[in-house]
Amino acid sequence: MGIHTFFTSLNDLERIIRAPGRFKFEEHNVAAHSWKVSQYAMLFATIEERAGQTINWKSLYEKTINHDFAEVFIGDIKTPVKHSSPELKEMIAKVEEGMMEKFILTEIPEEFQDVFFERMKEGKDDTVEGRLLELADKLDQFYESFAELKRGNSDPEFAKMYRIALTKLLNIPLPASVAYFRNVMLQDVMSEETAIDVQEITRQVIEEK
């Protein structure tokens, strides 16, 4: 019990595989995902800061590093499932929130509970840091699905994940970050040779905006 329990539970994040139940050329776990999200957010926060935004770096790192800890309790639920209806998404969020609250009250020493409640709460909100978390989270989904499509994974789930991630990325209200992603990064994506026509999917999404 205590911080020891919290630290040992971090190992479980390494064993939770993202997009479970599908053939993948590359497996990705939740622990690695959280680290990548923090790296993406750091770069785009720099872009936003240079565009005049004030960044709370402490809040940004806390949000990104901790954003998927609740998956220790429920595992990774595939994005198309989670977003199949607003009601289901809300229900999943409430389950995660309830289990996280119980974990903190049961396992975390009382002297640290207020800190954990703040750091483990839902990080995607209307702050710049919350929007950066959303962008970084979707960017990892974008890259994971892109890697599978590039290598010729014909499972339509990955084309759907790619389309969902790209659409959401282009609509996040962070103009400087979205402009960099669209005008610089997407050009690099579309210049790559892929076994499945990712370029065409990308063009379709851009034209739909």
C-alpha cells in the first residue's frame, strides 16, 4: 500500500497494448505512448510559445505524462469504439474517474492525495495545455496508424483510425500548431512511399475540411 503500490502499478502500463485484438506489424504499449505524447507536446508547446502563447510547462508535463494512467484499471479501448457515441465516451470517462478516485483514496498516502487528485484528473480541457495534450495524443494515434498503413496492413481499422486522428488534428483550436502540422509535417507524410495509399486518404480529409 502507498507510493510503493503506485510505482509498481506503472509496470502494468508497459503490458497494456494499444489497439488490442488487431494484427499489427508494431506493438505499442501505454507507457511508451505516454512518453511519446510528452515529446510531441513539448515541440508543439514551443511552437505555441513562439507564436505568443503563455505555456504552463509544469501543467503540460503533468497532463501528458499522466493522461492515460487510468488505463491500468480498464485497459486500452480502441478509439473507434470509444468515440462511437458521446454517451459511451462519457460512460467510459466516468468509470475511469471513479476507479482513479478510489485508487487515490485507497492507495495514496493522505499527505499526497490532493496532489494526485489534481495531477490525475482529466487533462483535456480548454486551456492551452489541455489542447496541446489532445493534439499530442491524436498525433500518436496518427503515427501508429500511419506506420501500419505504410507497411501494408490492410485491416480497415487502421485506415479508420488514421482518418479519425487526422480529422481531429486539423480541427484542434491551436492555429500555430495546426498550421505547422498541416504545412510541414503532412507534406513529409505525403512524400513517403506507402503500400496502402495514405496520400489519397490524406487528400480526402483535407478536402473535406
